[in-house]
Amino acid sequence: MNKIAAIFLIGLISAGALGVYISNLPGKKPFKRNGHNDISRAYMTKTANGGKRNVIKKGDRKLENSSSNIVTAVVLDYRGFDTLGEVTVLFAAIAGIGLLLGGSRRRRIRPAGPVISSMAPWIAAFIIITSAYIFLHGHLSPGGGFPGGAMIAAGFLIMVLGMGSRAPKIFKTIETFGGLAFITVGVIGFLKKGSFLQNAFGSGEVGTLFGSIFLGILYAIIGFKVAAELSSGFGEFVAEEEGKHE
Amino acid sequence: MEIAGAILVSIGVLFTLLGALGLVRMPDVYNRLQAGTKATTLGFIGIALGVGFYEPQWFPKLILMVVFIVMTAPLSSHNLARAAHVIGIKPVGEVDSLASKEADNERR
């Protein structure tokens, strides 16, 4: 019931934001001219050149978003609304897997041997630290919230399988608050700049960790949300098994 | 500097090739795991250090990658071998000392 209410709420908020967004679109312009897609070329040159003649370098300032990774600039800044939809689709997929397969696929997990169970915390710590690096450097290097979140989930999976610890129940709370935080960042952009999910935190120096706070915050939120989704999808299987066999 | 890097990368590539050859030539799961893990671990270490000689500013990251590979490759091969033993795959030779030890433990 909780999940259905959450899906309904997110859908409602997204529909409202979509309405505001569509009503604020500029007038009709031809999207294609001379066989080129002008919109994609405009955004590419805006990110790569920053409106100037030369390609942006490390240390440049006063750009629209100071991301040195063009994919992140497009995915989170210009196309952030679509990314919110992607995260919601992932949540719906995990919820569907839990609903359909959670009851039927009950198999006992053989406890891991001493070699694995003694090394599992070290491996998990290594993986989780690396994943934090990956989702914090999403605007500087390839990576970002989605692979970082998947790596956090892999670390928790190793801890659950290798050390026999229970999957914590906190993941669903983290997941809910991740979605709320994403929408909150979008609403802050709407209140301060007039458009949902617009960059309201300014942009600093290109090529530094805190140069683009907006993208960093969004990717951290996405990382935690994806990790919580994948981990709770696995946690449902384990929790039901332990309830059955103990 | 670059010559040392080239030598290290060549050693790494050679050991990776030997590991791949071992995967094809070895008779059963356990021997294949041995070939695929040991040789490719050394091959990866060679390639990573060689690349580190080419690009010295990548060296810390490459050292971290080597540490991670050295930590995880024996674990994964151990676990695969254990899983193969648990589901009852027999080694190719006459001796299965782990099975006889487990039988001894059950007899006591």
C-alpha cells in the first residue's frame, strides 16, 4: 500500500511539473534545419565550448554548468527531468520484481566458507569507497550515480552473502528520501530560477570537485537511491528466506 | 622509462596468453581455475605496472587496482572451486583429498 501511494505521489508531482514545463516552453521553432539536429548541436557546443570560441579548459569560470563531462551535463542538467523518470522506472521495476518473484523463489543460501567470510568486510569496504569516488566524480570523469549505486549494492550483497548478516530494513527509507530529495532539488530550481530542475546552485571552476555543486548533489542522490533500490530488491528475497527457515 | 614499461606490458600479455591457453588445454575445472587465475593475475600486474611506467601520474590508481585484483582473484577462484566441489564434480586424477578428509570427519 505504501509503495502504491509513493508511486502515485511521484506520478502526480511529475505530471504537475511536466504541465508547468510545457506551458513555459518557448515558441515553436523548427527542430531540424539543413539536415542537422540543431538542438543537440547547440547543447553539445554549449557544454564543450561554453559559448566561447575555444574548448573549455580546467580553471574556466562562469559557464552555464561547469561540468567537464559532456554526458553528465546533458543527463543531469539539460535532461534532468528525464533522469527523474529513469530513477522512478527503476524503482517500479524493482517493486515489480519483489511482487512477482519474492514469494516463489525461496532457496536456502549455503553459508560462505571461512575464507570468504573473513575477507568479505575488506572487499565490501573497498567496493563502497570506490563507488563513492565514482558517483562523486560523475561531472569530472566517466561514471556517475547509476554505476556508483550499483557498486554500493554489490558491496552490500557481498556483506549479506559472505558474512551472513541480515539485509538492513533502512534501505526503503533511504530510497524514499532519495526520491524526495531529487524532487526537492528540482523544486528549489523552480522557485529560484523559474524552471523545474534548473541549476540553482551556480557553477564554479571547471575540473574541480566542488566546481559544479548541482550535478554533484544530484548524482549523490541518484547513487544512494539506486543502491537502496537494488539492495532492497535483494533484501526481500533474503528476509523471506530467513523468516521461513529459522 | 618507456622501454621498462614495454617490457612489463609484454610480460603481462605473455602471462595472460598463457592463462588463456591453459583454459583451453587443462583437463578439468580445478586445473582450469588454477591456470585462469594465477596466470592472469600476474599478467594483470605486469600490464598495470607497465602502464604505470608509461603514465606516471596514474601510478596510485594502478597500485590500488593491483591491490584489489590480488585481494579478489584468489577469493573468487577459491569460491568457484568450492562450489564445484560442493555440487560433486570430481577431479581428473585419482586423489580427492578434500573428499576423503570430509569422509573421515563424518566417520568419527
